Amino acid sequence: MKTTDLLIVGAGPAGLSAALAAAQAGVRALVIDENQRPGGQLFKQIHKFFGSGVHKAGTRGFRIGEQLLKETLEQNVEVQLGYPVYGLFPDGRAVCGSPEGAQEIRAKKIILATGANENNLCFEGSTLPGVMTAGAAQTMINLHHVLPGQRVVMIGSGNVGLIVAYQLLQAGAQVAAVVEAAPAIGGYGVHAGKLRRAGVPFYVSHTVHRAIGTDSVEGVELVKLDNFRKVDGTQLEIPCDTVCMAVGLTPMVELARLAGCEMTEIPALGGVVPMHDENMRTTNPDVYIAGDISGVEEASTAMEEGRLAGTAAAEALGALDAETAARLKDEIRRRMALLRSGEFGAKRQAAKETIVRRCEAFEAGRQEEGERA
Amino acid sequence: MSMEPSCPVKGPGIPSAERRAKGPVACIECFQHIPCNPCEASCPRHAITIGGEITGLPHLDETLCNGCGLCMTRCPGLAIFTVDESGENARVSFPYEYVPLPQAGDAVTCTDRDGHPLTQGTVVRVRQSPAFDHTAVVTVEIPKALSMQVRFIDRSSIPGR
Amino acid sequence: MSDMDRRVHAHPILDDLREPDTYIWYHDTKIPAVTGEPVAAALMASGIRVMRHTVKTGQPRGIFCGIGRCNDCKMVVDGVPNVRTCVTPVREGMRVETQQGLGAWRDEA
């Protein structure tokens, strides 16, 4: 059995940032990821990021990823790739797959940075080849440089849908439509503006009624929505060879559940997430979370959460004194608050505060129970 | 098909007609309170101010701005343009992240914010620099009356495609 | 089908585009591939979209999530069924076949 002070599951922006923060505090973490490459989804992000200078705003996502990876390796953080972690016990034992069979790792502290899964929609023909998640299309064009098709219909106008649609244009595809069930575009107006200038039609208050095709998709039939209800007789056919779904993400909380972490439902952040406090610590005192597992946001917030969790875990392991840790954590929280401001960020900020409040209430209840017992 | 109206061209980042007539100036079409401020630091003349909160809208000091266009390539939203109405025709510059790039001298169809064709124009300049990180700046010459409407080109109109 | 080329040969942002330097077999057709790319990317580049047919109704399935989660891209690779082609790197001369239902090991087929 392998032992480590700090085990980090997931080598995306949150996990790597956590490892880096811990390493800077003198804690050598072991990072495990099931993928063959580190960086999570960061290397697929070829657009310039929002934020401010401290968040490397104006820099393309994959360059931020390269920088983060370089810094992590310079700190001699051990990153084990190709190992899926599929078991986690409340006492801190993790089990992962490896070419030699199941492997057990015992850690004093664990940070889960497992990310999120893309949601999907069910409609007639939604299982046809050529219908895929926006993330799949993004992986193909930006990592592997292969176009999933020539003419794409994007379902969902949140930032993921808008960004991937733009990147499909950049890779040389046509975007035949961006479809949005709500009456207005969901993502940033400036992202939508890039597509509009390129002449991409937007269909708000519309959804996909069905995808047409036998062995692969040949078109979609859209239908108008009135207050999210389909309006009969408004079907409209658009020829396409690819349909992408960008309809939200769901935090991947399975390992947190196995570790006995209490969950809470918070729709604004993608559904059920592990309760956590201001230090990203769950109700299992040895388990921390960071990034999309703690609520779906953006890569820049994931990196700040990773730094916060890494710093807090290092403090809990005795590598940082309380005063230094408090100073570092305050700086991180200030930067994080900037990313959660404004008309788009405020909702996420409020949702995050709700999680922390619920976690505090849970802990208070647990303490009370303990005192009574 | 429903389409939202194109973004209204008014706000703290939009230069006055008087200023536009004097020569190139930035036109910052950023109307939502996004947590983002790289444009502020990108301006060597300190003509762009976001203020204390990074969600503030960029405010253009049109007397300081000389229309150099550096901000255009730093804006992650590709929401900054430059407009120059000092000549016989207007010149509009916009960020461009596609291949192939148009070339100076190309006759192209110029489009509005929704990609609708408005006029024929001529590409007069294409700027690229390592500092722009693959965001090129394309300048077209168009009739002056359309300077606040033209914001892009129809890519299929680039000669040789 | 294998004449189709969906590779991105020019890109405004990315400058590490790679051209095929190896090949795999899709049934009896030789498909160009880039060393290290997932099998699914090589197939997609040649316009191949159907990866498997479902157990009960034989419906076609293709790439869906692209990151090893959904199982829609499972194929028979070098005689081994249920290989997720979106996370399996190509190896020169690898044999890839459409999977029927749950698939079968080559020696059982």
C-alpha cells in the first residue's frame, strides 16, 4: 500500500492548483488522474479568459494550462496519469485502477477535484451518431484537430455553447444554428456577438424536436417554445451533419459520497454538491473539494478554489502556521470574490454562501448531538 | 426565427461623433457587467478605466485615446473596435481570429453586428503581432455613413476562397 | 468513406497541427492516423461515425462524450470488445471493428 500526506484526485485546473499551493507550503502531494494527459479540460480552451491580471485574464486557456503544469512540475509534484480512482473510504483509503490491478493508497488528507459531467438532452434521434456533447466536439477540434462534421447545430446558448460554436467556426465548420429554449441568450453578449458577426442564426425560445437520419444525423427539426412548451405546427427543419449539446454540467460527486461527505442540492451550481466550509473542507474532516465538484463555475474559479483547498490542507497537516495560512487564504478569497461579482457572478456567489451556511448548520447540529450523547 | 436586436451603440465606451471625425478612436462595445478588465491595463495612454470593481463597464476617455487598437487584441470578448472618420471614407478595424486572413487590397463584403451584408469595402490593413497572440486586426475602408454599423466582413467574400 | 478528410489543416490559434504519420485498419480499410491520437479521432477524420450497434435493437451509436464516460464509442480493437475508442491511443496497424451488441472476443466469434 502506498502512503502520502496529501492525495489529490484530478489533475485539472483545480487539482493542479491545489498541488501547487500545497507544494509551496512544503507538502508534497500525489495527484492522480484517469486521463492520459494532465490539465483536465483546460487544454481545450483556446479562447482568451475573462478576469483580471491576477487571474491571467486576456491569456488563452491552454497557455494558462501550460504555465500551471510547468509550475507544478517544477515543484516536483508527482502526477500519476491513467489511473482511475474508483474507491474512497471514509478513513482516507483510496483505491485506483492500474495496469497491475487495483492499488490502495492511504492519505492523511484528500482533495477531490474530479470536475463535472456534461448533461444531455433526450429527443427522438438523440442517440444518432453525429449527436454529441459540446465538450466532445471541442475535444475533437482543439485537442485532436479533427472536425466532427461540416455543418453543426448547437443546442444551448450558455457560455459553453457560444464558445464551442465559435471554436467550431475557427476550425472550419459551419454553424447552422444556435438553439436556446429560454427567451434570451444565456451566455455573455460578447461571446454571442462573435457568432452574430459571423452570421450565425440564433433561435431563442426554440428546442430540438427531433434529429433526422438513419445511420447518422442529417438534420434537425426545431420547434418553437412558448414558456418552455412546444407550440404545435411550428416545426422547422435545418439540414446539418452534427448536433452538439451544451445544456449544462453536473458535478461529479461519486467519490465524495463514498467518503461519507454530506451532500446538498444547489441548482444554481449544477445540482447536488458536497457541503463544504470556507476552506473547501467537506463534512469529512479529512476530505476537501475544489473546482466543479463543489459547484460548476469556470476554470479561473476552479484554480482559486484549488489554491484555497491546497493551502487549507497544508495548514491542517501542520505545514503552515495559522497566521500565514489565514493571510494566504484571505488573498485567495479576495481574488475569488472578484470572479463572482457582477450580474453573472453574483448568483454563484450567493449559491456558494448558501452551501457554506448549510455546512455550518450541519456541523453545529453534529456538535450538539455529540454534546448530548 | 427570432433574433434579439443588435446591441445598442451607446455606453461609456463609445466615442462621440466629434471625436470620431478627428481620427482613429476605440469603440468599446462591452455592455454587460462581466468580471473582466484586461483592456484597462492594455492601454499605454490610460484611456480606459474600469474602476475599483472589475465588473464595471470600461469607460473610454476619448481625449486620451489615439486609436492604436492594442486593447482590441487583449479583450477576451473581442468587443473593441476602432473607428476613424477623419478621411473621405471611414475606416473600421475589428479583431479577426479566422483563417485565411484577408489581405490589404482585398475587396470584401462588409457586415453589421449580425453578419448582415451592408456594403462593399476594401481591406486596407491587416495587423498581426506575437503580442496579439493570434488575434489579428483587420481594417476596412467603407462609406462614412456606415462607420458605426460595419463591424465585420463576410468571410466567404474574401477573394481566393 | 475513407477518402473523406476531416482534419483541420489550418487554424487561426493552434499551430501544433499534425499530419498523419501512421495508419490503422478499420475492418479491411487502411485509415491514416496520427501517433498518439485516440482511435475515435482517426475514425472521425475519415468520416467514420458508427462505432457500434446496440444489443437489443441494433441501433447505431457514435462518439458522444469524447472523454471516456458514456461508452457509446466502444468497438472491437485488436480482437478485444468494449474498448472505448475515444480514450484509446492509436498504434500502428491496430485493427478496429464495429461492435455488435456486447461484442465478442475474437476467438469466440
